[in-house]
Amino acid sequence: MSANPAEPFLIGLKFGTRYNKAGWSTGLTIHTCMMNLLPYLDAQDKACALFHGLSAVANDSAGAPPEFVVHPLPNSTVDFATLKSWFRQFIQVRDTEAAQRCLVSALACGANREQIADMLFCAATDHRYLDVGHTLDFINKALEALDAVDWQAAESILPSLIPGLANADRMEESNSWRYPVDLVAICDLAFEQLPTVLSQGKPRQETWSNGDELVSILLGEDPQAIADSLLDALQSGCTPEQLASIVTYAAALRVARFNTNNDFGDWNSAHHPFTFANAVHQALRRVPTVELLKAVFDAAMSVYLNRFLNVPPARLPQAKDTVENPEELLIQLPDLLNRQQQVNQTGQLVTTYLYSGGSPEKLMAVLLKMMLRENRDFHVIQEIEAAFRQYSLLGNTEAGIHILVAASRYLAAHSPTMRSQEQTYQIAHRLHQGDRLFEEEG
């Protein structure tokens, strides 16, 4: 592996955005997730993670012709505010090329990183929960990717986001968000109140501490009460970043409490609100705008819509079950994930390990090793990366442990696989080391 992982990472970014006609999609997101996960990995697993990312990009780009470069508006003296307004209008009418030209024009005119992020996120929050959260998550990942390479090649990477942004499914046009309860109307009414409650809550910030009560409401069955509780929290001094963190935790609990009697495909229904909420949380840490705060309400409503996945809720493992030598549990984890239907057992092992004083860093490294030995699964990689990001902010608190339980249960639900990718990597690695794999012995 290169001494500087940013070098192969940037090559993958440039290649993926040049040869992927669909624009930024799963391959580039996997590639960025792997880059983000490098600090949590054992040293010997880092090259394998980059292999997964680069192969995902190659898979998405196979056989595709190169994209034409979009140029900024000629001799333009248009100010950023006007370009941003035009950009949102072009996304509204799904005009991909015009929106791309607005974006590259903003870059050419010297718009800074926060302005570009705001431009993209505003357009993504003009509509509700685009593509079940993938659109905003992709934007967040593209910005994180650019951060990793100091925004090199931003003018060619960022336009790849526009096809997905312009053509995304808008949940205000879906039946589930309109009937039997009009969630869009509830959100629209709440949005009108955001400037007022934020102004009233600002002097009270740093004193708000009703997170547990809010989580119970978020997991309830009254969407109007959910919207009202979010507004009340902001008015009482909860910061937008705090609010996004709590909604993300509530979304993670849907996964941690997922009842395995549900259809297997329902794991993704529980998964999408969590990765979306995590993306909103990270975005608000980057650009804390009122427009982006709308997406916190989107995340909360998506959590509400998935309440049936926790009927009855799976029992959260308890802290009372501890062992004297937690490292023995960690040794058992690979064998546990070699078998199907070990979801609850895996969650219990992770909880017992952490409450027994086990090292979170060692646990995360092992979970990643287990993830890398499986065949590539976009949602599993998303889930693990989002969970680790949240844990890095929450620490070894009860909420942080619950989030790692959610991630480990999701990984267990999707293990084992054929593991052909790991075999391909191992062959390539051994050939790189000079092993003569295909010579006859003797």
C-alpha cells in the first residue's frame, strides 16, 4: 500500500467520477467509507480496505464511456447568491446540465468550501428524504472525500453528484409520506416555526438535557408529537447538532431493536434512516443552516415510519452480564459470524465485551476485519462506517454502546457470504509479495 493512502484514494475518485455515467453512486461512497475507516483498522487490513474501495469504483465504472467536462458560465460575474438560487431552481426542474454549470461556475468564482456545501445541501433539503436518504448521504460522502484530499479536483468530482440530486425520488410525492397521515404537511408547518424557535432557544443553549425523553417520543407512534418535541427541544436550548445526534441515536435503536422475525429485506428499511440521520448530523457540523435543519425532521419521520420493525422490539442486551476476561469473547466473534442467524448472539457478545471493560478500539478493528472478509455489501459498509463515526462522538456511553450493538447485529444479519472478494485480494496480495502461486510443486 502507498505510504500515503490519499494518493490511491484520489486516483479512485477521479476515475470514478470520470467514467460513471450515473454520477456519484455506491462505488464512490464505498471508496470514501473505506478511507474514513482506515484509522480504525489493524495495519495489515488497510490495504484490503483500499482494495474494496477501488474495486467498487471499478465495478461501477466498467464499460462506461468518459463523461464530458462541464465548463463554467463564460465571462460570468454572477454573484454566489444568484448562482445558488439558480442552482436550486434547476434541481427543482431536474435540469442536470444547467445545475452542473451553476456549480462549477460557483467554484470558478471562488466560492469557499462552506458555501459549496451549503449550495448542495440546500437543494437536497428542498424536498423530503430524497431517495430514502441516499442523496444527502452521497453529498456528505463526496465532501468528506474532498476533505481527505484537500479539495483537489473538486471541479470534476462535485458535478458527479448532480444526476442523483436532480433525478432523486422525492418523498412528498410518495404515498407513505401522505397517507394515512400527511407527514409532509406536519413538516412544512414545523419548518415555518424554525427561525422563531431557534432565536428563542439560542440564549438557553448549553443547559438543555432532555435527550432521553425526546428519544422515547421519537420512537413513538404520534408524528405530530414528534415534530412538536423537536421544536420544543430547539426552543428550550437544544442545538441543531445535538438534535441531529439524538435523532441519529433513535434511528440506530431501530436497528438495535430490530425483530429478526421481520422479513430479511426489512433490515434495509431500518438501515436507511440511520445512515441518512448520520449524514445530516455530519452535514450540520459542517454548515449549521436552517435549511439543513429541515433534514433532521425528515430523519425523525423516517424513524417514525419504521416503528413496525420493532413490534415487538428485540431486547437490548443488558449491562449486568459481565465476564472477567472480555478478550476471550473477542476471540469467539469470528466463529460466531461464520454462522447464519447469530444476530442476537452477536449483539449480546458486543455488549458483554464492552461492559466488561473490553477495548472499543480492538472491537471495532475486529468488526472491520469481519466486514472485509465478506463479499462487498454497500449497506453493510454504510452501516459500519456511520456507526463508527457516531461512536467516535459519543464515546463509551450507553448510547455509543447501543450504536455498536446495532452495527454488529446488522453485520451478523448479512454474514457469512461466499467471500470470493477476499480470495481475490489474497491472491493479488501474495503475487505482489512475490509468491509463486501457479507453479507446480516439486
